[in-house]
Amino acid sequence: MITPRGWLNRKLLSWGIVPTDSESLSKETPERLASLLSSYWEVVAVNTGLSAKAIAEQALIAPARCCLKNIGQIGANDDTVARETRRSSKLTVEERLVETAFAYLRTLPEILKHKFNLRH
């Protein structure tokens, strides 16, 4: 029988926490998601005998789902939003949603690394 500690020592566990639907994503911040995920890890820790830090060390932060959802609620599919880039290109609402979600995926692990004093 594999114990939670034995399994976690050999595996990564993906936590799909970053929303990809427009309504949920608009209400979240990386800091709030980090707090929410930390509270989940505390519940898992209490029920498994693992520490929240051990769970954090093996965590992979991921989008909540692999597709966009409810994009029509933030604008028509062909809406564009001007954005300053090197090429001065315009991004669609969908592209903005993806960029925001992936920015959270870069920021959230950094917050958690600091909170749990992780090296990587």
C-alpha cells in the first residue's frame, strides 16, 4: 500500500486553480488564489499527515480547465483591445483572457514559493 507521503515523494500533483472563465478570472488575484490554495493544502495536510510545505514542494500550478469559457460575457468574439507592445498589435478579448490567466500562472508559484520558503 502506498501512503500519501510515499506517493507524494515520487510524484507531482497538479492544482488547477487559475480560472479560465472570464467571470471568475475577473474576480481573482494571484494573491487571493495563493491564499485559497494554501488553505486547501492545510486541509490536505491535516487529513494526510503531510505538511503543507511538503505538498507545496510537489505542486504544479495549472489552469482550472484547458479551454476558455464564458468569453462572450466580457465582449463580442471579434472585439479588440489596443495594447502597447513592440509591434503595437491589438489583442482580442480572448487573447487578453489567456494572457491574464498565464500571467497568474507565472505569479502564483512565486507567491507560494515565498510563503512556504521553497528554493525553486
